[in-house]
Amino acid sequence: MPDKLTDRLALAKAFMQTLPHAQSLGMQVTDMGEGRATITMPYDLRLVGDPSTGVLHGGAISALMDTASGASVMCHPSAPASTATLDLRIDYMRPATPGQAITARAECHHVTRSVAFIRVVATDADESRPVAMGTGTFTLERPPVAS
């Protein structure tokens, strides 16, 4: 019988298939756990922001980071029914290396009654040098309480 982590990962992968933008960008959930999510996006020439260098557009990286962040909130032990981005601040540290996949690792590190706080880092193959780092807040819609 599968454990809870395996179940969550399967649910997350199924959920990603329902998100048109995630499908279009080729995003894949590679890890998910208690308030953390890792999602990878392959390099795609359609996402290049500067044809002279082949560097991916920051908007594609931003979408990846936002999606990973929302996923980290959704798999937090507080188990929200849904979430939406309130604020996401991203600092771009360097251009992503052309031809390499980008991976976003997000952690939901604090939850209040109605807001979740996240940290997220995006890297290419050189995981020691972030491409971008971010912090954000997400809404928490709680499931209705059974009476």
C-alpha cells in the first residue's frame, strides 16, 4: 500500500496535468512533501527571452517559481482547500544557462489562519548558484468544517 508521501506526489502530478500553463511550459513535479515542492521545467526555445544569447525569459522562470510556491502551500500539513498568490517577490541573480532545465524548490515555512508564507529558489544545473530567489504570500482557503 502506498504511503502518504507517494499519494501526495501522485496527486500533485495529477494536479499539474490540469494546469494548462504548467503543461504548456512542460513543468514536472519531482518532489513534494510536508510544505515543500520541487518542480522542473525543461529548456525550450519557445521560452527564450533573448534570441542572441538563448537565455530563458524571466516570465517563464517566474511562472515556474509561482507554481512551485503554490504547490508547497497546497501540500502543507494545514491542508488548505485552495490557494492563490497574494504577493511574490523575485530577485533574479543571474541568467539561466541556455540549454539547461530550471528547477524551483519552494517551502511553505509559516501559515496563519488565512495566509501562507513561502520561500523559493530557482536553479539550473549549477545548484550552488541560484538563478532567482523569491519570497511570497498566498491565500489559504480552508475546507468547510463538518457539523
